[in-house]
Amino acid sequence: MITIFAAAALASAVSTANCSALTGFTLDNARIISAELVPEGVFTPPFIANRNPNTDAESMPAHCRVKLVLTPSADSNINAEIWLPAENWNGRFLAVGNGGWGGAIQGYGDMQMALRRGYATAASDTGHTDADGPNGMFALGHQEKLIDFAYRAIHEMTEKSKAVIAQAYGEPAEYAYFKGCSTGGRQGVMAAQRYPEDFDGIIAGALANRHIHMHVAQSYQHIFNNRNPEYANSYQYTADLINRAVLRQCDLLQEGFLNEPRQCNFDFKTIECRRDAGDSSFSESCLWQHQAIETQDYYGEGLRTSDGEIVFPGQVLGSPIPRLPFDFRAPNAFLFDTIRILGFQDPNYNWRNFDLDRDLPLIDERVGFVDATDPDLREFEANGGKLLMYHGWSDTSITPRTTIQYYESVIQEMGPEQDEWMQLFMVPGMGHCSGGLGPYEFDTLTTMERWREEDAVPTEIPASNPESGLSRPLCVWPQTAAYDGRGDIKRASNWDCKAL
């Protein structure tokens, strides 16, 4: 795959000459566009319309910034960047994932963190850009681009990055890790399933591993509300009521979030309205019967087909119902593109014609490869791989149940004793990938390094909330952090990991 050219490479260091010489490095199905030595300083990310790259204002060390285009198929155009520390490379490589529909290099924040720690690091745009259209429009008439988005972009980026690293430093990376959340979580478990030798360790948060089913289920909620606007209106009136009622009963420490949703049982009939005959007005103080039923379903097992098959799991108590605006002309394009573009290749597809029982099997057959649900990770385990998953209990974008279900599907497939190589950590009060009232800052990369390189199996991870000062241990599933009843509830020292 590699054509070696004459260039001096210094162990753990890359000079200006060595960096610029990388433009002459030949890779199969890829082309290095530029390679320049960037001096120490603050990183200014490229402007990306409608996106907010996760970056910071701290100075970054000098590094060789390599830009390349990967073309594994005739219709592929995967843009990627590799950052190589100019000095003190630690022998490790970190690949960074994407969010949403991708379409840009979105992992600059994690790349900066990795570079400061001495990592070589890389990220890609998943094989399309804004020029290919918003959301899922890139896949209209472009099956190969959809394959790149589904799984090939991360693999190709990783394979080529390893080759560039070996060329630049004169030796390969000793360890290769992946870190991603949401779509990045899907990319992580997809790599473990399809390319078990790519990474020594994978950090996968808030799994969007059931992209197809998740978007179909969420689109169906929009479609249902478009067909029945009284339900959409009622959610706008009752979301805050429901959230307050759940916290009032189950947030016993009055933290503003549920530390352990599994310990909360709430009957929504207890806040059902006692309505007079003929009264059809909405109320902000109680639920009408149909609202109580819908809310119970929202926090139940999830959307089902008519024969009882679960399409996608429901939410957990304590994850508040978002006050979502509904466009009564059409469902949300961010979600609906999975149906109209990926599923039916029709930008003018009429959502009114969608039938869950009839159409979901067709969509699964056509584009089910986007979902990463295979529970057989025996090859990844045999290769010495470690899989660390996490999810925020207060995630309103992706229900925490989906990550738990994938973890449990692996246990069911491979047996109960898998803790030596696979762990799950649930984060109380954390939203989608970060933020919230809970302890949302925690160092998964150091945890992974110690696990993979020193065989230190994690049982808990220290976590904190920089805004409130709260700290708490994240416990390995299925354990949970329990307050010992003494001292400040915001101090981690007063909490212990225990089985329910």
C-alpha cells in the first residue's frame, strides 16, 4: 500500500523538512494535499456554516498538520486531517469521531486535547461536506458516500493515518485508540464490529448505533403529531409539568436531576386531570387521559410495530421531555432524511404516505448497514481490544436505553463475564455527550490508557461539574453511586459505588 521515499525521520520528532516531505508520500486510494509545520500557538478552526466546533483558546504545541483526501471508491471524497507532534510524540494515536450527519471535521476539541498529551491524532468529515447538501442529502444517488458515512471513512482514515505516522516518525504507533460520542459512538462500536484490528481501545459515548431505527422512530413521532396536532400542542403545555412532577417524587436529594433513574417509579395517572364532561381545553397543571397514556409510552419500552416489535426504546425517567416546536407542513428534515433520502431516494417523498409496518422493513433492507448492532465482538476481544461506553442519564437526544441495550446484547451473545474488556458507565444528570447538572467532566482517555496498557480494569471514573463544583464517581454498570448519608452531597468522597 505504501511507497517509501527517502526522508530522514527522527524518533518522536518531526522537523519542518520531514513534515513538508510527507506531500511526496504515496498512499493507495488517497492523496496528501498539504503538510505544514504549525508553530506553537492558539488554534483557529476553519469556519463551518451552522456548526460550532468544540475548540478552546489554550495554546497548542508545534505540530505537523497533514491534510489528505481518501478515495476508496470512484465516488468517495473523504477529507481528513492528521496532526503529528513536532516533539515528544508518546507513541500513541487517537482517532476522533463525528456527530450528527458528519459532513465536516468536528473533533478539533478532542484533537487539541490529544496533541497536548503527545498523541498523533486524526479526524475526518465522514466523506461529504455542506456542498453535498444538508443532513442526509449527500446520499441522494450516492450509495458509496453512504457507505463511507456508515463505516468506511473511519477505517480508511485510521489505516492511512497509521501509515503516515510510521513514515513521519520511522516507527508505527504502539497503541491506537478511538474516541467519539453520538454518531461517534456508532462509529466506535462499528469499528469494533467490522474492523476489530483497527483500535486497541474504543471510547464510545451516547451510542447512535441504531441510526436508522432511531431516526425512523423520532420521525414517526413528528409524523404522528403532524397527523394529530392536538398531541403536539399538548406536549408544549405539559412538558414542564411532567418534568417537575417526576423530580418532585424521585429527586430525594433535590439536586435537579435523578442520580439513579432505575430507582424511580412514577405513575402518570397521578397527575391526570379530573375533567368535566365536554371540557376539551388544555391544562398546564394536569394531564388529560390521552396525554397520560402518551407520556407513559414515551417513558416506556418505546415505539412498536403493530405486531409488537420494538423499533427503538423509550426514554428514562428524569430525562425531561423537550419542548420541541413542530412544523405542521413536514417532519424535521434532520430526522426525516433517513426515511426520504436513505430509505426511498426521493427528496419529494410525501410523509403522509409513510406506514411504519410496511416501510420500516424496506428501509432496513436497503440501508440497514448504517446501524451498528452486531453483538459478536469476539474478534475485537481476541485482539486485546477494550471497549469503554458511557451515556448521560439526562440525554434528551438519544435515550440512554440504547447504549444499555447494546451492552446487554453483547453480554447475551458472549456470556456474562466480559468486564475484563468491556465496561459501561452511566452519567447522572448529564445531557447529550456533555453538559447538564450532573458530573459531566471525566477523563476517559487516561482510563483507557491504564486499562489497555497496564491492565488496570476500571471500576469507577472520577467525574465533576465545573460549574457547580459537584463531584461524584461514575460506577461501572450495573452499579450506581450511592450517597452515604453524611457530609456534603456535592463531594465525591461521600458517595460509594454499590449494586442496586
